Amino acid sequence: MISIIVHSGEWDKIYHAFSIASTYSAIGKKVKVFITYWAIDSIVRGEIECGSEEKNAIIQKGIESGKVKDLEEMIKLGKEFGNVEVIVCSGSMELLGYREKDMPVWVDRIGGLAEQLMEGERVIFI
């Protein structure tokens, strides 16, 4: 099983974490995407924030033209293969003041880091 830990709140990094997860899923690998800290804040807000106005505009233009999928489409694609599970860090949620009801519908459950490290054959940190 592959564990992808997403710490960064920058949209492009979150997007690529799910792109990696979708690709692994397509080749039959089980993947857990563990969302923590600033990535939680980003997914709850649902805004495109890549670190600069220029990058934000490029990504927005790519989504509008259909060259880039929006984040929910990318997540759905990975889950269609049945191998992607999305977990949000319980400790980070508490620290940031979020509750389970604040999470997007595509989040499968709330969990902890230890589980990710114990179960992952490979761990990718983004």
C-alpha cells in the first residue's frame, strides 16, 4: 500500500498528490491519501491557491479550458478504480478548529499519522 501524506496547502501540490494516487490506483495499487495541516485548510475552503496570482491564473485558465481537471474530478477518477482512500488527520483538524462535518464529501474518514506509517509500504510526503 502506498501512503501519500499531503501537508502543503498549495492547490497544485494537493492536485498532484491525487494525480499520483490516481495513477497508482489505475495500475492496481492501494493508496491512502492522508491530508494534514494546511492541506486540510485548503480543501475545506475549496479555493485555488498556488502561491502566486500568476500561478493561480494559469491553473484557473487550465481548468476553464478543460486541460486541467478540477480537484474533485481528479479525486473521483482515482476512486473509480476502487483503490484510493482519503483520510484527514484528526490532530490537525482539532488544531485548526475543523470538525468532521466541515470536510468535503469525498473524505472517507478521519484518522491518525501512526496508521499511515505502519500500513504504508511506501510513504510519499508532499
